[in-house]
Amino acid sequence: MGKIMLIESNVGGNFRMRSILAAASAGRALSGEEAEMLPRLLPGGFIDLLAAAGAARAAGRSIPFTCGIINAKSGRCGEDCAFCAQSRYHDSGVAAHPLVGEEKLLARAESLAKTGVTYMGIVTSGVSLAGRDFDRVCLAARRISQEVGIRLCASLGLLADDQALALKEAGFTSYHHNLESAGSYYSRICTTHTYQSRVDTVRKVAAAGLRVCSGGIFGLGEGWAQRLEMSMTLGELGVDSIPINFLTPIAGTPLENAPGLDAREALAVIALFRLMHPERDIVVCGGRGRTLGQWENSLFFAGANGLMLGDYLTTLGTPLEKDLAMLRFMGVMGLAENG
């Protein structure tokens, strides 16, 4: 009898949350106070959480899209981000190389465009990119914009005001710069630059008129309170797209033994961000195959509308043909039949 009463009590305690989810299903953004209640639905109300997030995605203005990246400059980074294989502070054995040439950037853009990918991200290691390397990226972007039918996103670290404007003039439509985690948790992840410097770069990008892509990594040891805090910060900054990454522990980094998230918690994270940002793009990126496993196609039901295809910066992604087959089966976008 005691067990039955406990179950009934839990159902009654979740009644308000279920009412809130019903409203969120129609596309109303959850407030921070409402979102605080979401973890109470787990695990018993998991299916309701996903149903609401999926409905919110359908009710919002976000459309399906894909992105792919090129690791244009790798390793030797002077920052100490605890999750990153490219930091010179960590003995990860990652291969390092200087900025790749214009022809390689162009070839990658052409390859992604043939696959039907919407965005190509040019990513470089280090706290920022400046001088000749920055100019070379801009020159390559101009050529890609003229010759290849793909939108360009840059991920070059911290930016100065004039750099954000220069990127837009060169043909970039988006800039990616993750907050990584909540401000209250950030010092446990990185000590060589501040959280405020990341926020400032996001604001500079928005001021320049570029589409802002900013999110974080989950499974760093943060809790639901920190996830909610980061989500609220992204809302205050008015970002356009929120990339969600799941930690892939890499040998030689401080988080090499981190347990990461299970698939259900990872899907609940996607749902949280969709329900708080019903009209923003929610794109699932690094670590999804490892974390979601057989439940990978459920990310769309959890509210995602974007997907990163191909390999990541230093780790392998899901094989491209497998991703294309999933996307065709789900009918979420019209990709080229030839893959």
C-alpha cells in the first residue's frame, strides 16, 4: 500500500508540470522557474517530456538543417579547457597542424555541398585567430561564397569588434562560439580565459549582424541547475542556434575518466533546451553516437532540428552513410540521393 501511495503522490506532484508541458507543446517557451521542474519528471514522465519537446519543435519556426566542419588548424592551444584534446596542457597525443590552405578549405566545402549539408564550419584551435591566418580564412571564405553553394560558419575563438565585421564582409553568415557551461561552473572547466570573454564575443558577433551559434558540452560534471543557468544565459543573449555536445572523454585530459551521460539524460537535455527556446535552432553535435547509441534517431523527437554530420575536431563521428540513411528515413530534410 505504501508503494502505491508513493506513486500516486508523484503523479499528483507532477500534475502542474504536465499542464505546463501541454502549453509548451504549442510553442510557448518555458520560464526558468517552470524548467526547474523538468527533472522531476524523470524517469517516469520521460515520454511526456519528449512528446512535449517534439511538439514544440513542430510548432516553432525552426526548420531542419545539417552542418559539417573542417579542423582547419589543430592542436598547440594555449588554453586549458578540461575536455579538450588540443590543449598543450594535456598529453592527449592529438595531431597538430597549422592552418590548412585555401584549396583544402574549398575542397571540403565542395564535398559537404554535394552531400546536401547546409552549413560548413571552419574551426581553428587557440584562444583566437589573428594576423595573416585570419586574413587567409577571409580570403578562402570569399572564394567559397562565390564558387560553392553552402553557407559558411566560422569558429575562430575570441573576436575583436573589427574581426566580426570582417568575417561578415568575407561571406560568413554565422559564427560559432560555445559558452561551454554555466558561468557558475566555468572555472572548473577552464582557468586561462574568463566566461565573460566568451559572452563578450557572442555579443560582438550579434552586433556585427552574424547569425550566432552558441551552446555547450554536457557531461562535464554539471547538474541540472547549471544546465538551466546556461540555457537562461543563452536566452538573454538571444542566440540563433544552440549546439548541444556530449562529452567524449579523451585520454590525457582531466576528464578522461568522466562517466558522461546516459541516453535518457542526454535526450532530456535536448528537450530542456527545446522547451526553453521553441523558435531557436537546436543542433546536436559532438558525442551523439557514443552517448545516444541505438536511441540516436530519438534526438528529433526530443526537439532537435539540426545535426552535425561527419567527423568532429579530434574524434570520429557517425559514418556519413549511416547518418544520411537515418535522415532520409526520418524525412527531416531532402538530402542529395547520391550522398
